[in-house]
Amino acid sequence: MRRSYILILLLVAVLVVGGVFYQEYHHRQELSKIQNACIILISKQEMKLRLIDYKGQEIFCAPVATGKNVGDKRKQGDMRTPEGVFQVSDIQRATDWKHDFGDGKGEIDGAYGDFFIRLLVPGHKGIGIHGTHLPESIGTRASEGCIRMYNEDLKKLVSLIYPPLTVVVTPGIEDEVANHL
């Protein structure tokens, strides 16, 4: 009888210690999610993309190009970059993608660089962060609404992020004026 009490006490001790180790393991897993949490902040005023960690530290910064027209995106084809809070839904290989910019040059190979970071933008399709075949456009309002980056900067960014990441696009002064008209 004394043996069975000892076995029961031993079993309880093993369960308690195992539970403590499980809680510690689970806590560390959740903490690693927080420590790897980042946000992309895109400023249309500065024409910059920043990757910010959960402590508010800048991890990465690069110049960008935004939509040709000022203001918040209103409809398909308006050449505006949407403003607000969005999520990265997918990161796609775009090496073989082509695009016709309607400038009489036809389809352009490599128009998006190597990757297309697709954003969930309610009410709109095809908005993302991507590379470019026109590096001279970076720092200007030149896109059809997407955010363009130098191809090398895009590769670096893709190595640092994963879906679902929050993306915040803030307006510039010109955008604010246009948004209130």
C-alpha cells in the first residue's frame, strides 16, 4: 500500500514538472512571435518604406515610388496608392511577370522585379509592393498605385518579412489636400 502512494506521488510530481516545462515552452513560443513581430510603414510624403520591429526600432529603410496621382485610392485604374492599414496576404515570385504600361512599348519583362508582396486592400485588387524595371522612378510618383522599390531593396525586404504582416501607408501633404476635395 505504501508503494502505491509513492508511485502516485511520483506520478503527480512528474505531471507537475512536465506541466511547468510545457508552460515555459509555450511561453517562449509566444514570446518569439512577439519578438519577430514587425510592421511596414510607408510614407507617401517621404517616399520611404520602413520596417519597424515591435520595440519601435527601424530594421530596414528604402526609398519607394507611389501612385502617379495624389490622394487615397478611390477606384480601379485611378493611379493612386491606397492609404490606411493593410496586411500582407502573400509574397509571390514575379520574375517571369510582364506588364503593359500603356506607353506604346508593349509588355515589359521584369516589370515587377523578382517579387510581388500582395496587400489585402478592401475594395481593390492587385495592390502590392514590388520591384521595377525603371529604377529612375524610385522617389517619385510614378506607379499605377502599387509601391515600387529598387530590386535589391525588395530582395532584402522579402528576406525579413512574412505574411500576415501589417502595412501602414500614410498620406503626404498633397494627398491630404486631394483627399479633402
